[in-house]
Amino acid sequence: MNLADLNKIALAMVASGKGILAADESSGTIKKRFDAIKVESTEQSRRDYREMLFRSSEAMRQYISGVILYDETIWQDAADGTPLVRLIEQSGAIPGIKVDEGTQALPGCPGELVTAGLDKLAERLKKYYERGARFAKWRAVIDIGEGTGGPGVPSMTAIHVNAHALARYAALCQAAQIVPIVEPEVLMDGGHDIDRCFDVTQRVLNKTFQELRVQRVALEGMILKPNMVISGKKCARQASVEEVAEKTIRLLKACVPAAVPGIAFLSGGQSDEDATAHLSAMNRLGGLNGNLPWQLTFSYGRALQAAPQKAWSGKAENVAAGQRAFTHRARMNSLASKGEWQADLEKKAA
């Protein structure tokens, strides 16, 4: 492992004013997205859609530092035969790859999940590196229980096994000279309040960093991709933008070592504008309270792509409109990553 090179890539992934495009939807997830815009999900339509994004030169060059790809996408070529990974590299962004294989039921823990995909990961990482991937992503899913799950969810078992798998994945990545994005996602589904989210996320992050240390992962050569501290979707009291920013920053300061180069948040089902507003408020707060030890930026999927998908709608004549919509969302989040976003910028664009 060459830590200096890993650190250089990690820092480039969270460069000022730039963030990561999560274009790693599984075939099942992108089919749901395409169903919503009445586009048939085929290998070609998925390729055409992602090629549209990667050829959005203004967005890719100015606002996107890296792109997380799905296994199908990393092997695909553009319509003119250029590998899609080359398009990303040509824009100055870094290609990455989602390597987890989804979730499965966790034995003995009803309703809880563990992420699969560690078997043969070392061999897969070698092939991805040869294809051009310089970072990877692994998502662990932690639910906050209500109803049948009750207050016992998440169990310590679920937190432990998912943190352990994240750390094993990260160690394998670094051995393959690939920067791991460590993504422990506490879901915002449910009726829990922001304080319950804070408590659960704190447990998850503390256990994750404990496991990373046990498995000798070099923190300087990784990126953290956490959820924000936020009210559950069904909670009657939705926390304000300022409260989300304040509690998320407080939690990160308590849990995330300064050696980590950057934190790239997931949007986790927030609306486009909410995800942008929360990120901007955090960066404003971080700037007011003295510089934070890490860059705070975005690693959004749906919050960057919902607008361009709708504008494109599977039609070649709509490619330019789709690219404009993508560029706008990327620019808004770039401003948010510097604490410079304002709501009236959205209205001006509209």
C-alpha cells in the first residue's frame, strides 16, 4: 500500500467546490427510476443516460470530483466506442466503483440487514483497478426500529457486523491501492426524531472507527460517507436546517478523527433542495466556528439525478436539457460545499 498516493486521491475526491456523483444504482433501482419517467430500462438506455451525464462537460469539469459506477457501467463503452471510464477521466474526475453486493437478512436479528460481497472482493478489486477505478464504495444499512422492530433496533449485533464488514472491505481496498468510501447509512425512514438519529448515528460511527483501527485501515487514505443527523421522514416535528447542521457538526466532531481527509454526505431520500440547504448550512457553521479538520461535501445520487432524469426522459432531443439540469444541481451543491448556496439561486434558475 502506498499511503501517500491513496491520500492524494482521497484529497482530490473532496477538493474544494467539488463532490462525488453516485451513479451506481443497481439494475433494480434504476429500473424504478426509469419507470417513473416512462423509459424502458435496457443496457443501452442505461448506457445512454449515464453517457449524457458524463459528457456534461461544465458539470463534470467544474463541480464533480469523482463518479461511483455500478459493475455494468464500468465495463460499458459510449456510443462512439470510448469506454465510459475514459469519459470520466477526460473530464478530470476520478472513476470509482460500488463493490458491495446488496443486503441480506441478518440471522437472529429480525428485520435487520447485513451487507454481502466480501467473498472474492480482493480479486474483483484487481480487475476494477486495471479498468481505471481508483476508489470504491461499500454501503452498510442501519434501520431505526419502530413498530415490530421496537426500540431494540438497531441491535448491537447489527451495528457490530456491519462495522466489521465495512472495515474488512476498507482494508482490502487499501491493499489493492484503491481508496475506500466507508458508508454506514442510518436510514431516515420511520417516525424517529432527530435526537434518536443522533444517538444511533453516534453508536454506528464510534463502532465503525473502532473496527477500522482494529483492521489497520489508514484513515488518511479513506473517505467517510455518512447520513446527516436528521428527523425521520414520518416524524411529526421536522428539524430545521440550522438544527440539522448544528447536530451533524457536533456529532462529527465527537466521532470522526481529524486524520480522515473528507466527509462526503449521502442524501438519503432528502429532496434535492433540502440536501443542498443542509450541506451549505453545515459549511457556513463550520466556517464560523473555525475551520473543521475535514472537507464537507456531497456524494449524492438521486439528489443530483432526479432533475436530469426527468428533463431527459429517454429522448435524444432532450440530452441538452438533461445536461443543463444536471449542471444546475451540481453547481448548487458545489456552492453548498463552500457554504455559499442561497435559496434564491434555485428560483432564478427556475
